Amino acid sequence: MKIKSYESDNIDFYYNKAPSNKIIEMAKYCLENINISNKYFEPVKMSSQRQVFKVNIGSENYYFKKYNYRNLEKRIKNIFRKSSAYRAFKISNELIEKRITVVKPILAAEYKHSPIKIDSVFITKDFGGINLQDFLAYKNYSQKEKKKIIIELAKLWAKLYKNNYINGDPNLPGVLLNFDDGLQLSFVDVDNFKQVIYLSEKRIIRNLAKFNAHSYSGLAKMDGKKLNHEDRKLFLHYILKLYKNRDFNNIDQNIKNETLNILKKWDKDNLFKRCN
């Protein structure tokens, strides 16, 4: 992986393939303006420190994720590390090199107001499709189709563990499905992905339990279809089988117990009891 870069108007740009002038222009606009009112920027997800916009450029759609952290902890960390957009761009490229599917990274740009005040934007190409949580809750599918999706998700997740990556915020909306050319799955939003030297069994159990707990909580909010016990068991079984050919039965109960502990902390353990 070779990330290229150049600077323009106090903004550093990072990319693999030189983007179009229009993408550069839109990235500059995004970073130089506090309030984004350009008609091309369609708000998708907005918070005080991170905003996501859908932008149409030519015949393609892109997502612009702007980071404008202002809390003291983040600003101090900015002295010692690259911007959030650069880190997302870099880890997306690393995952692609490992053949782990993520939305296609196009560009990262960072605007340094000062050594501790940095705004940045990460641009990805639209993967299309629908996030996994919305699909499971609202779409029509057979048990056979659902089983195929669960197995493909397990394969994608196992690749993370095999390459010592872990998703610190595992949830169903973080996975996209696209059926345009057969079933395709992709991770989206890699802000909480990181690679570690060694993944212990305890850490994997904790991570799978967290994903399991988020799936209970997330689907409960949707007021649609849910995953049943056999669906969850199938996913966990394939993960462990593909990861290190582990005996599922020895770990199953540990994941269940940890899932329940997490849901109790969220005061949502009734969701676990209701489904099981």
C-alpha cells in the first residue's frame, strides 16, 4: 500500500489514485465551512463532532465523513497522531489488502487550524444496498436466504480475527448488503477498527458478545423481525469454525453469559430472556 499526498491551501490530501478536481473542490468546501449548506451535500448522520453527507458527483455517489473534534482529550491526541480521516483511510486500505471487504476509500483530507485543532474528511464511494439491521428487520427473505447471509457474515468476520483485527464497536448497521451482482457484504465505518499483536480467546468472546448484545438492542428498536437463537448460534458456530477450527460447544456458554452481562449493564437483559 502506497498512500500519495499533496498540500493545497493548508489542506493535506491523501489518496491511492488521484481524485477528480471536483472531489478535491468538494473536500475543500467541506473542511473550510463550519455550516455545510451546499445543495450537493445531503445530510445522513449529524452530531456535534462528526457529520456524514451523501454527495453526488457526476454519475457516482460518495459519502463524506467530516470529523471536527473539539474536546480537550482529542485535541491533545492530535499532537501525536494523524487525523481521524487519515487513520480511517489507512486502515481501510490495510483491510482491502487482506481481502476484507470495506467500502472503497477515495480520499482523506485534513485541515490544520493549529497543532491541536484539526478538522478532517474521509471520502468513500457509495457501496449501495442496505445495512444489515434494516434488512433483517424489514425486508422479505426466506430462511435459506437468511442462513446464507449469516454464513457470509461469519466468513467476513472470521477474516478480521485471522488477521488480528478487531472492531471495537460491532453492530449490524456497520455491515452493508448489496444484491446487484449476487450477494456482497462490506464493512462500513472503520473508526473503531484496529489491529493488535495478539487476539486472546477472552477478547474474542468479549467482542462476539458485544456484537450479539448490540444485535438484540438494535433490532428491538426497529419493531420488525428479529434474529432467533438458532440464527445467532449459526453465526457464532461458523465464526469459531472458520477462525481456528475451535469446538463451539466449549465457548458457546461463555458468549451467552457475557452477552447477558452486557445487556444487564444496559438495563436490557429482558431482551435476552424474551428471545431465549
